[in-house]
Amino acid sequence: MCGPTGTLVTGSSGRGWSPVHTADTNFCMLAPSGRAVDSPLSWLHGAVMACATPAERHGWLSPVECPPGVWGQAPWFMGHDLPWQSVEVLAPDSISRQPQEETTSNTESDAEHSGRFGGDGNELQEDPPTKLSVEMVPGNVWSFATKPDGCRIVQQAFDEARNNGEREALAAELHGHVWAALRCPSANFVLQKCIATLHHHSLQFVLDELMLQGCSAAVYAAKHRYGCRIVLRLLEHCTASQVAPLSEALLESLEALCAHAYGNFVVQHLIDFGSREQTRRCFSLLAKRALDLGLNGHSCAVLNKAFSCGTSDDATILSRAILSHEDLVVRMSCCRHGSAAVIHMLETLPAPERGHVCRQLSGKDKKLIASRYGRMVLPVLQAALQKM
């Protein structure tokens, strides 16, 4: 409470108090936010002192200097069991003027007020959020899918569907939203779950909407942070004939995808799930562009996948293309995915090609030791040299 201008009577701490001027223009107090205080100084002083013990009265009446900007501090009487802390404080001359109907209304208003706020009336208590359930999903698939919590419930609904018919009913609500879903941080998970759980015949609408904008749009999706996941799921779960237009669009931009942070994962899936003809075309381009691809960290991940999944003939052709460039295998050994590709070469290539790799790496110990990933290649190189 602030007394005559410039003084503050100290006391317990509290929150939610604001300055309120009384009828005495030279007196101001900190009152609970939302409380009405409009009374002369003498009346307020008498009300406070009436409920205090002699010791408290003595302690409360010690004025101290009140610096500017202290209105947000706690009033001195906060924490004491004062009878007027929990009721509306009204001036004596205003009590008789309150009609009975208004008193009833005030009681209802107080009940509503206490329901919206905490016990001390200071902190707003938000209504508990509606708990989402699987039963609420039909009819709300898209609106739920775009929200972090809702997308989990929709995925659960796809998982718990009893048959493909129920899943098709849920998927029908995604029609027309494929492009929005593959770019949404939440809805992309719903679309992935839809692709993974539906029968491949029911997924044609996803491919149709994806390819509706042309081949360049499909490549854009393959390079998108979330869209690439949709392309991966389609390559995994659709038939070769279904994804043929999509795969062709990807093969036309294979080199750019190999060097892309997200696109390289799509190329790896093409090697994993593509037809034999598509895989052959991938290996052909990798061998042709070995120098450029071997110097790119993302492309090296594709080379590593090629060595781990390709046939021995494919691996031999690719390794010869890499070894034809001086020091390329050494530079690959010093990067994360390139070192993994070199280790595959040392462990799986036929003896002639493996010997060629060993010769290019021999004498490069200093470079390999200086690199975190090169140090991983050294023990494999030593083991290969012992076999020669």
C-alpha cells in the first residue's frame, strides 16, 4: 500500500496488484486487479487496522522511501488473513444503493469469474483442450492432419481401420490435398501412413495429383524436405507400372538429385526398388559422372548405396570409373559417405580392382590420418594389403 505520495508501507509479497486511487487524492493503494476500491482514507484505514494485532499494527506503520515505478510491487497486507481479501470492497455509502437483483447478478458473476481464474484470481486458467480420439477422425481427416496432435490421431485411425474399405474412406478426404500435404510438416506423416497402409490400387489418386503439374513438379517434390518422403513411400509401395511416369521424371534429373540433400535419398530408393532397367540407367550415369559425383558428399551416399546393392558386374564397372580419376578415391576416403563407399570397394571388389584401390591409397597415410573418416579406412586398407 502506498501512503501519502512518495511512501510505501512494506509487507508480504503477492502478484496481480495494481494502483487504485481512493477518494483521497493524496492517497493511493495497490489493489487486486479487477477489484473496486473507492473509499475515504479514514474508512480504509479503520477497516485494515480493525483486523490487525497490536504487533502487526506497529510493523505495518513503518513508511519507507517509495522510488518511481514500484506500482507493480506487492502490497504490505498481502498474505495476511484479511476479511476483505476474498470479497468485493464497497464504500459504506454505496451498500444501501445495491438492489437485490444486482446482488444476485454479482454472485453469479463472481461464480463465473472464479471458474475462469485461479483461486487467487490472478492467473487465467484456460479451459482444458478437447481430447481427440479416433472416433472423431471421420469427416475431419484433413483438418486434423494439418495439426501436430491431430495428425497422430489420423495415423492411428489408419492403423486401427479394420479393412481396406475403412482406410479408403479416410483417404477419400485427402483427395485434392496431396500437394498441400506433402509440403506440410504434420500432414506429410498422414499421407505417408495412407500410402503405407492402403492397397496399391487405392493409391492412384496420390500419383495422379503428384504428376498433374508435370515432371518438373515431381522433381521438386523429390527435393522437398517433406515431399521427398512421399516419393520414397510411393516407390516402396506402388507397382513398377504405377510409378513408371514418376521414375522416368526422376531419371531425367538423376545427376541433380544425386547431389541434393534430400534428392539423394530418392535416387537411393530408385536403386533399391526400381526395375532392372531403371537400376541399369542409374549405374550408367554414376559411372559416366563419377568424378563430379565422387567430390560431392550427398552423391557419395548414392555411390555407397550402389556398391552395397548392385551386382558384382555393376560394382566393377563403377569402381573402374572412379579409379580412372587420379586421387579421387583418396578424396572420397576423407568424407563421411565417400569413406563408406571406399570401404565397400576394399571389401567386395574382385582382386584386380581391389589391388588398384590399394595402390592408389598406399603412401597416402598422412592424408588419411588427418581425416576423421580417413582413419576409418586405414584398418580396412591394411587388411586388404595383407591379402595381396
